[in-house]
Amino acid sequence: MVRYSQDVDNSGKAVKARISHLRVHYKHCREICAAIKGMELLKAKSYLENVLEHKDAIPFRKYTGGIGRHAVGKKYKTPGDKVAFPQKATKSFLDLLRNLESNVDFKGLDVDAVKITHAQANQAPNMRRRTYRAHGRINPYMSCPAHIELIAEEKGTEIAKEKEEVTVKLSKKRAAQLRAAKIVSKA
């Protein structure tokens, strides 16, 4: 049994999916997580499919170095219109969303009512290679893989809370003033 970074309140209404040591860029995964968190499952799936077709984009808010500017960035109110279309990471997330969807079917939940409540990407240990440089030198040539975990929960029907009477806490001084005002008004 693997351990997730977050516990769910109602495990009967929640589904989970995760992958470890995935060889896609961690920075892309982090931005995709931020983009799909809070979305409904089917909406997130169609959004990522549109990213693959360059109809939608992933807004890059933290890791913006070297990210190009695109006009579609205005749609997401991204600083400097910095958006990208990460293909490999998006395909990996689509696989995870497909896994979540099959877990929803297995648990007998309503696919339309399932919402992604937790999306997280962590850095995995770097994988090492080497590149050969001039004058017989060797430099590292590392990849930055990621661990990804998703949790989705079925939205419950919200019940309106009854309004409670608010009792104002009075200080001793204020209570005495009000009592004195009552006595004066009666006289």
C-alpha cells in the first residue's frame, strides 16, 4: 500500500491514481497539476486533449524561464502570457486521468460529479548520463523525473445550514450601562 501526501475525508467517495519515477519534466508536471486541480474529471480530460492539439495551453506561473509567449496566454491571465503545450507530460496525465475514470467506474460513482481535489507533482531522483565535451572533459547530462499523484472526490449534495441566533457577548461594563438605561427609560 502506497502512502499519499493527503488523506481523504470519505474514502468511499474518492478515487486515487499515482505514478512514480516518471521520466517527464518535473516542471511541466507541476504546472499541469496547478492547471487541472479543482476541475471536474471529464472537463480536465477534454482540456488536456485540447492542449495536445494546441487549442488550449498550460499556463506557466512558477517555472517561466525559457517559456515562450503566446496570445492564448491572455485567456489564462498568465504573467507575460507565458504558456506552453507540453506534449509528453500531458499524455502521461491523460493516462492518469483515464486510470482515475476507470477507478470511478469500478467504485460505482458518478463520473460527471467527480472533481479533482488533489493534484501534486514531486521531484524524483535525477537520472544520470554524461556528455563528452572539448579537451577530454565530461559533464553531467541529467534528467529530472517526477512523481505524480491525483485524488478525485465525488461532490456531495450540499445541505443548507440553519441560521443560528447570534448572541452578543457583553462586557460587564456594557451590561451595566444597558441595565441603567432600562431603569432610566422606565422612570
